[in-house]
Amino acid sequence: MSLSLILVCSWVILAHVMAMIPSKDSHWRRAFILIVLGIPLLGFVTWQNGPWVGLICLAAGMSILRWPMYFLARWVRRQLTRSESNRV
């Protein structure tokens, strides 16, 4: 197993440990930490193991961080509908 995959497995374990600890801000600060650590790690995995493994790791990360992805999708949808309404 390559170093990048070992780091991804460690990231997943860290994410689960962080989720088990109670939080007053609904884990948002921890989610941002995981995102900041995960983006370069995803690039490292893709560089070392290829795009298919990178996409699998991206899907795994998105399933762990599903609420930030949900709110990002809502924000993008709101921005797109706002820009379309300005054109009319």
C-alpha cells in the first residue's frame, strides 16, 4: 500500500474520531480542518495512484463530509438561479 493511501486511511480514522467527540458548533470547525487536510491529500493520492483511485477517495471523503457538500450544493444552486434571474 502506498504512503498516500495510508494517509487517506488515517484521515478517515481521524474523521471518525473527531465525529465522536461532542462539539458546540455542530462539528463545523472540525469539518473545515478535515477539508483543509483532505484537499492536498486527495491531490497526492491522485498523483501517486491515478485518477480512478483519486475519484474513489473523493467519493469516500464526500460521504464523510456530506453536510458541507449539501450546503455547498445549495449555495451553488442559489447562485445559479440568482444569476439567471438577473439575465431576464
